[in-house]
Amino acid sequence: MDAKHRHTAISTAGLLIALGIIYGDIGTSPLYVMKAIVPKEIDPRLVYGGISCVLWTLTLQTTVKYVLLTLNADNNGEGGIFSLFALVRRRAFWLTIPAIVGGAALLADGVITPPISVSSAIEGLETVYPHIPTVPIVIAIIMGLFLLQSFGTQIVGKAFGPIMFVWFTMLAVLGGSWIAKHPEILKAANPYYAYELLVMYPGGFWLLGAVFLCTTGAEALYSDLGHCGKGNIRISWMFVKTCLLLNYFGQGAWLLAHQGEQLSGRNPFYELMPPWFLLIGIGIATIAAIIASQALITGSFTLVAEAIRLNMWPKVKLNYPTDVKGQLYVPSMNRLLLLGCIGVVLYFKRSEHMEAAYGLAITLTMLMTTLLLTMWLRSKRVPMAVVVLFALVYGVIEGAFLIANLIKFPHGGWVSLAIGLALMSVMYTWLRAFYIKRRLTEFVKIEPYMDALKELSDDDSVPKYSTHLVFMTSAERPSEIESKIIYSIFQKRPKRADIYWFVHVDTTDEPYTMEYKVVELAPDDAFRITFRLGFRVEQRINLYFRKVVEDLVRNKEVDITSRYESLSKQHVTGDFRFVVLEKFLSVENEFPLMEKLVMQAYFYIKQFIASEDKYFGLDTSSVKVEKVPLVITPVRDVALKRVM
């Protein structure tokens, strides 16, 4: 089956997987949306208008924009804002800005998702045990969830689909039972009620910030495209949307039955449940909230891994705890998210306070996706009128959501924006530093050094450094090499080896490319290997290099037997040693101000991160990390005078 059909194929297993890993965030929104829309007195206009806004937001924003349109912008079956950026980045350099803003905002708002979902579920216990302390329980659940990440989620993941099926069925049954009692709530399907709330109700427009909470998971839905395929997402969304709407309308029916009353801390979601079912319902809601959090954490790991390969994030250590394709664990991001989530719980304490902060950053992500998607539609030669209509409609809708969400800034929205700005700063610094280093790295033709390399290899007066010496090179042209590598081989400490290998890793815009090319620079003396790896492929260079060498030996293109006489007789394989050049900021520099700030920030952050050999998956016992100075502009005219 080809890639295109594999990613659109529909199966029962695929539908269950989609339920389990895609709809966690959007699926748990009924826990807090209506509580945020109707904060105090229950007003029928507020109820009808709020339900109508939710219905049309889920239809226009989630169904039309994401499920019908955005899922078509797949990068070889993969989705998400960085996959979309990889599709369009060649069209204009400035498109890195929406990619950075969108990616950072998605990670930032994600810090609030686990706390708000778990808190909303656990606070349901207060209906049975009014004085129960919820904050310690929420923190304990979140800590347990993050500690489990290092073991992988393969076993737990298999149970997600059936559990979420039970959750959505429960939503539909609870909502449907109340709609049957108060069918007049179905009038809210008329968009006039949404218009009336936003235009005529006092302060109604600002309620869009609360309405927006019903669609915050739409961006995650696109990010998880590669796990399930668009066919499974589209079919399962019909079931999910039906269940969500039945529950929202059911909550509206309960609110109508109690119009004129004060909500007084009651959550309409839990009020739908008969007393005998309450503890069971809270248990199911808590599990659904944990699944929602798990999906967010997994998505954050994937986002960081993609950012690394697009040169937008430090090369931190990535672990692959299971054999499941695409499943990874980023220890540093796991720690940051854990601390962030605990901080959010301790700062806000209650889910209603988190509602006041949630959603502001994610609107920025959605606007950035709209911008990138507009460029993608242009690249597909879609008629200009359609492209302009799409940009205008969603620019207005998401612009309205952003303006309405700005009211959340003083109430805690600044928290997610502050986190987002910090992440944007790191991404911008890393990308800018990458281009500065690339511009200033001096490359030389490798051909003139081949004779000297052969002579060094045969020079018995120089102690042998290794049988096989492997350099990681950033030179994109096979005919070139960094001058620093030449300096390392011949001058820093002459490195005599029998065979020299130069390895270059090229990250492609396709997600799962795995190709290599070998160029023989000097017969039986020097080789260059270029790996072309997709931006979602694990960087296990040690393993891949060994595989390439085995292929070359099998084809009799190279002899890797040890050249030491005693070992050669025993046919022992020669030793391999990797050299990674790590740049540091030389004191001999004069900077333009902006580049000075960027490079100082870059090297400041870099000191807290492990060296690149960990990222490349090199065997640490055979790696030499060499520090080389990065000279931006040498200081000119040194005023130094000789005295007698």
C-alpha cells in the first residue's frame, strides 16, 4: 500500500486509536466550557447564545478549517505546524516567524492543559466531599503522569481508545437524557442566538474567550495526523462532535431548568449526573483528563524533536523508549513541563482561575496556522479568490477570538504568554545562531589535502590516533570540508589514521526519509557519507554508520580489518573513533550589536545542554569532543608597542 493510501485508510483499529490519542483536549472541554460561559446567574439569553456559539465554533473552526481543509496539508502523511512550515518554507524566509510563534505558543498553552483538565475532573469530588483538598490530588496525578513518560506509553496507549469511547458515549447519554426533558434547548442551533449574545448582550463579545475553550484541541488534532491518518480522523470526528454537542446541549437544558438561580460553584457537567452515578462519572472524567494530558505531553515531545531538526531548538537528548514509530521521550522537556504544570496548579489552585488564563496563546497558534495554510493553498495553485476568502474568514474569526482572549491577560493569560515569549526567544536565538555560524564557517576544497592525508596515514613517526577516524561535518558539498577539520587533523594534534571518514547529516523536509550516499575521496584512505534523514527520524548516527560500513565491506569497497600487524593476522576489525567539533565564542571578536546579543544568548544556553554527540546517538566511549573557536570578526589594529 503506498504512503498516500496508508494515511487515508480507514479501519476499526485506526478509529479507536484516533479516539484515544487525538481528542483528549477537545474531548474533555465539556468539563469547563459552560462553567466559564455562565459564571454566576443563569440567564436564558446567555444559555442559548453560549450553546449556539459553541456549536458554530466547533463547526467553522474545528470541522471546516481543521478536519476538512487543514488535514489536506499533510507532509507525506504527517501534520502539525512544523510539518506545514516544512512544506512552504522555501517560498519565503519570513515564514519562519509564524512557525516559531505558533510552535512556541502551542507549547506554552500546553502547560495549562494538564492542570485544567485534571483539576476540573477532581473538583467534581467536592459535590460528594465538600471539604476535600483537591490541589494535592491534582499535583500527585500530574507527577505520576510525567514520571511514567520515560517508560513509554505503548501499553497504556492501547487502552486509550476504548476508554475514550466510553467517555464520549457517557457524554452523549448524559446530555441526551436532559435534552429529552427540555427539548426547547435545540433552538440554540439557530446562529441568531450566537449573534444576539455577541452583539446585543452586555459584555457578550468578551465571552468569546470562554467559548474558544471548546476548540483549543483542534491544533493538536492536526499535529497527530501522522499517528492515525486523515480518513480515521474525519470519520471519528463525526462521532466525537455528535457526542460533544449532545453534552453541551444537555448542559444547556439543565441550565434552562434552573434559570434565574445562581450557579454558586456548581459545575453543569456534573449536575447532569444522577447521584448514584456521580463517583463513577468523576472516575471516568479523571481518566479522560489524564489521557488528554498524555496526548499533550506526547505532542510536545514530537514538536520539540521537529524543532531540533529544523534548527529551532537546542540539540537536547532524545530517547526512544519503545519500538513504536514516532514515539519518543525528551527528558529535558519532560522536566520543564512537569515544573510548569505544578507551578500552574500552585499559582491558580482552582480550574475556574485557569479558565481565565487558558486559550490566549493558542489563538496565536491558530492564526499562524492560517497564515502558513494560506501560503500552502497558493503553492497548490488554488484560485486566488478562494485563498483570499479563506484568509479573510479565518483571519476575522480568529482575530475576534484573540481580541476577546486579551481580556484574560491580567487574570493569568500573561503566564502562558510569558512562557511563550521565553520559548520564542530560544527558537529565534537558535535559528539565527545557526545561520550566523553557517555564514562564518570557513569551508575549503578537500582535494588539495588528499595527498597530505595519505602521507600522514603512512607516516610511522606519528603515533596512530585510530584505525578509522570519523569526523562529523556540516559541509553540504561533497567536495568541501570545514577548515577547522583540516586544522584538527594536521595541526591541533596530528591525527594519524588508516582510513578517514567524513559524515554529513542532511535533514529533509519529508518526515521519514532514510537514505545515504557514499563518495570515495581517496581509494582506501578517505570516504564521505551523506545521510538524508527526515525531520521525524531518530538521529542514531552510530547505528546508521555501522550499517553503511557493513554494506561497503560486503560489496568489497573497503577493508576495515585492523592495520596493526598482530591484530591483522587475527582478522580483528579496526577501532573507530568519532570526532565532534564544538564551537565556543572566541575572545578575539568584534560584533555587530544584534549578532553579539544572539551569540551570547546562544552560548549561554548551550552551557546547560549536553554536547552534540548525545543527540547524534554516538557511542560515548569512542567520541572525542574538540572545542574550536568561533571567530566572527578578528580584532583589527591591535595597539601593541614593543619596548626595550
